[in-house]
Amino acid sequence: GVLGLDAAAAPLVLARCRGDRQPWLPLDWLQADATATGLASASLDGATMAYGLRNLPDPAAALQELRRLLRPGARAAVLDFRHIEAQLSWDEGLRQRFQQLYLRQVVVPAARFSGLEAQYAYLERSLERFPSADRLCALAQQAGFRAVHHRPLAAGLMGLLELEA
């Protein structure tokens, strides 16, 4: 089966309703902290996280918990916006400015139009404290992942952290 996890109850209610429309897919839902799930060690065959690691107060602890949950050889993928360090190069500085413009002029106004501005207005601030790709890879290695790779996506505005336990 598939287990969906979130710290907040409201997204799980919505997910449960959507999942009920797909009875062919066995889904379970758990409200838990991603840094201390309470699940058994080595109990998962794989895991994905999308736009969540950046929202956690301690990404390192979340990666450690993810590693603890995965069976040896299991894989995980963590998708998120990418923290872009403008000081690295002209190209990165241009990407950072484009990302800011995209968030401010496209994402947040579109969310406002849908009545969800508050849910998206924090994105830019959340990226300021989110670790860089190199730092994320280092945190994943420290957490005990055997293989770690970060792949830039969407012209470097997002990234996929690929992990093997």
C-alpha cells in the first residue's frame, strides 16, 4: 500500500477525499511529524516528498528520519524549489532574480486569484533559509544515505534530491 503523511490534519482530509475516488489504489493516511513519525525502522520500500522539506524547521532531522524508515537499497526522491546562491556566479544570480520575479509576479498573483495567497506568499522567505543543493547532499550523506544526487530541474529553479538507503 501507499502511506501519505502530513503534520497537519486539513491536507490529510483533502487527500483522503481525493483518494476515496480511486478505490483501486490502497492508501493509508497518517498525521505525524516528518522528523519523528513513530513508524518502524526499515519499514518503507521507497518515499517521495514534494515541496515539504523546505517547510520543516530541521531538514537534517527529516532526512535522518527518512533514512531510518527506508529499507537498505530503497530509494527516495525529494522535490522542491531550489535555494539559489547568487554569489556563486553570474548565471546563478540571474536564476535567483528570475526565481524571485516568478514567485512574486506569477505564483503569488495566481494564488491570490484562487483565494490562496496566504498559502503561497511565504515561498520566497522559505527559500532564504533552505539549504543549497550542496548542503542538502551533505546533510543526506550525514544521515547515512549510500547514494546521493541532486538534479536541477526547471532551468535550475527547482531540484530533485535522489537518495538511496
